[in-house]
Amino acid sequence: MLGIHSMVTGSVCSSFHGEPRSTNDLDMVIFHTKEQLNAFVDAMEGRCYVDRLAATVLAHLCYHSRRLAILIMLQVLAPFSLGSADASEGSNIQYILFNRAPGQGMVQGDPSTLGQSQFEEILTEFPNRPEQRIQTGVSYVFSCFRTPPATTLDALKTFLKTAEYTQTPVLVQIDTEHWWDARPDLWNWWDTTRPGYDPSNRENVEWTGWSPEHAVKIAWRDWGRQIRVLPPPNLASPRYTAACREEIQRLVSVVMDWHERLPPEKKHLWIGIKLGHETSIGVNAYHYPLGNTLLDKPASEDPVQRLDVEDVLARGMAQLGYAALKISGIRDQGTPTERELRDVAQSYLQMLCREAAKAGVPRERLFAHGAGWKDGELMYDIPINPYACPGWSFYQHAADPRQDMGVQRNLARSNAPYWAATEWLLQGPMETAPWHDALANTLSDPRCRYVCIFNWESIRDKPSVLQAIKDMVDASR
């Protein structure tokens, strides 16, 4: 149908002609045009796992070396069924988690604040009830580049030690994207008076054009109010991604060692690890046109403009993504496309998950965090990969994730045992009935492993909301 000449090779071929052997991969050599490659990947997605970015980069290399053949490895994915979920302990358990807002009680820079008192504040309202099918727990986001490595490790170890002492199920969230204040050796390309100065750091940050002269010095983030932040990282930078892999290895090894030492009756305290944090380009760190000129001016003079979610490329701001696309070999001229921005972010998040999987994290305990801002946009695809269970943020569709067509599109093609509402907060009245209904709708899918409420600090003084959660737990006996 696609008119692509191809041949099968690898284990399938050797099994047909010689000694049979099991395999989860189909190795094919295809002879294609650029247009045929995109059509081929489109046809395979949903039926097989395809790394679109890897296929594009390999094709780019083939064309430049005047070779027209490309080897594409497809991981065959079986349709999801309830029987495919993990059969380990507690596979039918679901969780309502309370994320502790960084800097509000728990402070990564002061590991002692991740101790018993912060857990007991939640346990007072929601004591551990391991006999319930729906259980409660605690999560925290560890931003590994925000504090010195030793401090981050101490904070994580304190968190895990407290979870064991209080017997509280926990989710460890690891952020490598949003806060990298402690790594000026990666981002400081312009200020000779500050630590880490190196002009080559232009390669580690995003650009507003196709060359390093367009490197960004400043960005903005709006998580309730606009603040200035450091320039967003180039998700394809070799030095930056190497630093991410190193941090994943260090932090994941701490979690795995902790879980290994837990006695059998406490193994359930580890819900999992979540990687990424609404992984995307140009949303959680956006750049105003001519934004670099504002760096030396007071923040009070900054423009204040809401993101245009309908603009899936630039969100109404300066276009970003040029650095990642160029260094990935995807494109080095013209206008970035939605598909290309999706692909480079998805490849980055997959890399993080692959690193955690190599460190021993099983898929049923590994979650990848994506999001979408315009209904159905391609950014929803980013957390889909063969190493992790996908998770998304829910605000607009928190009342009923079944109405979120971007999420549902991806759940239909995911073969992961679980998915997660990994950042969730119901907007509107803080009343028992709507909160109970929203939680019930979200957890109505048995594959939904957890709902993580962002944040505990936003609901702890709302008795009606707390009652809704208690009702959900009580009804799950």
C-alpha cells in the first residue's frame, strides 16, 4: 500500500530459514524516500513501538552518505488486557497521593525538612490502611540540578527513611528539566563574573533561531504567577543529556538499594519513580521576543502575557526548539513542525526512562510525565515509550480524564500495565461531591495506578475535599 521495497532480516529471518529463536523485535531493511519514511512510521504507530526520532535521524545520515537503506527495529506490542498487568504484590491497588510542594514544608536544600513531621501532617488525616484497595501516600519532586549532588542525595535518603519509619507509600519524582541553578557549568554561556562561564554552553540551552548566536539567556514560567527562570535546556545537547543520565543513575540507585533492603512486609511502600515533568519545549520555560534584552532590567518591567495554547509551535511566544532539532539532525533550516517538537521531547524522555530501566526499575514502577495544552495535540504522545507507564497532568480534564482525547488516544495504543494522573488538581469549588466524582472518574479505569494531587498545601485546609478523599478510601474495602 505504501509502495516501499523492503526485506525482513534478523531473528525472524533466521528462524524461518534455520534454528527457531524467540524475539520481540522485527528487523526490516526498507528502501524509501523521505515521504515514504513518514508514512511508514505513521502506519506502524499504534501497532508497534517506533522511535520516530531515531528513524528520522538515521534516515538523515543515510541520505547524506548517499545510502538509501535504513534498518528499523520494531518492538511488537500486544493489545492491552487486564491480564497483562504486573502480577507482583498489590497489582490491583490504586493510590491517591499528596505531592508536597517544594519549598513549602519540604525543602530539598534542607534535607532535615523531609522528615517525620511533614509526613505526619498527612498521616493525621490519612493514616496508613494497607487493607484498603485505594490507599494514600506521599510524593515529592527532587530536582536533581537545583541543589549540589550531595544535598540532593541526602534529601532523597531522608525522604525514603521517613517513608519506611512511618510506613507510608511513596512516589519519587525526579526532575531534570526545570530547575538547574546548581549547574552553571551547563547553562552559563554569557556572564564572565559568575561560576561556570563557558561560551560553549550555548549548545546546552535553547535557541530562537538556527545558530548559537540565538542562544537564550532568560526564560519565564507561569505556575500560578509569572517568574523569571534560567534558559531552558537543549533536550538534545550531548553534555546536558549526559548529565541527566548521570543523575538518574545516582538517584535511582539510592531508591533501588532502599527497596532491596526493605523487609517483605514493607516492599509495598515503593510505588514507583516518575521521570520528566510535563516534558515539552516552550511551555514551562517560554521566551518573549527579544527576551534577552530584558535580562538586565527589573522583573517589574517584564511583559505579562498568557500562553496561547492554540499555537502548538510557539504558544504565542518566541519560537524555541531550534537547538534541539539541529543537534538531533532532524532539521537545520525552515520552520519547526509540531511533529518534530514532539519527537525530540519524546526521545529525551525515553532516554531518561531507558536509563532508569537499565538501573533495574521495572516498567510497572516507572512513570513518564507528559502533558497537553490544546485538546488532542501531539505533545500528549511524549510519555509513550517501551520502558515506562505513561502519565499526564490533569487540570482542564481533572473532572473526567475520559474526556481528554489526547490521553485517550494514547491509552488506546499503550501496552503499559498502568498509567497515571501524575499531576492532578480539580479546578472550581472545593466541595465534597465534585471532588468525589472527579476522583471516582479518574480511578474508574483499573489501569490508573495513581492520582497525584498537586499539591497537599492547596487542600490541607479544605475539609470538604479531605472528606471526599476519605470517602473514596473507605468505599474501596
